[in-house]
Amino acid sequence: MSIGATTAERTYTIGELADRSGMTVHTLRWYESQGLFPADVPRTSTGRRVYGEDAVRWLRLLARLRESGMPVSEIRKYSDLVRAGDGNEGQRLDLMEQHVHSLDEQIAQMVAAREVIRAKILDYRRMLAERGIDPDADDGS
């Protein structure tokens, strides 16, 4: 995957990419310094970074991976695999399957926690109703 732009493709400065991706320039530079792009970021003759649409798509993926709690070290592994090119798709698949398994476990834990909390809410509503208190009435606070 290239991160730069092909000749006919729209290109972006780092500031424009930050706007398009919803990330800060600082974050983009940090991602680059951490090796989280799957290719070297091309630069103009004056040293300015040049990004193409593939960088926008890549950053959307990175954002989802981070939002889902994937550690930077795992994102780096994934980026390294992509950077290495074809032939390691099985490793990429394993990495993603491990992450989705972790997410499934976290979701199950959150659902269980939500059910405990909902049961506690029902207990308090029942207690208040037994006292003749409407828990949904505005108490002025």
C-alpha cells in the first residue's frame, strides 16, 4: 500500500490530511514516527509530506483500531505486515482475528456489567415505588 499520491490523484498536505482524518497534525507526525504508516510518507523536494487518498483510508482504519482498543504495538505489527507486502495475509488475518476475539470478550463483559446495573436500577425503582415515590418525578435538582 502506498501512502503517497499517484499522478492523477488528489494530494493533501499534513494539515489537510489532519482535517480529513479528524486527527491532529501532531498525531499524524507521531504515527509516522512510530512506524504506523504501511509505507514511507513521500515528501516534496522542499521536505513537505504529501499524502493521497490511500492515506485517508489507512487513517480511518487506524482510528477504528485505536477506538476498539488495539494497542499501538499491535497496530505497528499490522503496519509492518502491510509494509512487507503480499505473502503474509495469514499473519494479518491472525492478528485481526485475535483482536476481534478480544473485542468479543470485552463486549460480553460489558453486557454482563450492564445487566447487573439494570438489575440494581430495578431494585431502586421498586424500593422507591414501595415508599410511594415516583423515581421519574422532577425533584428540582
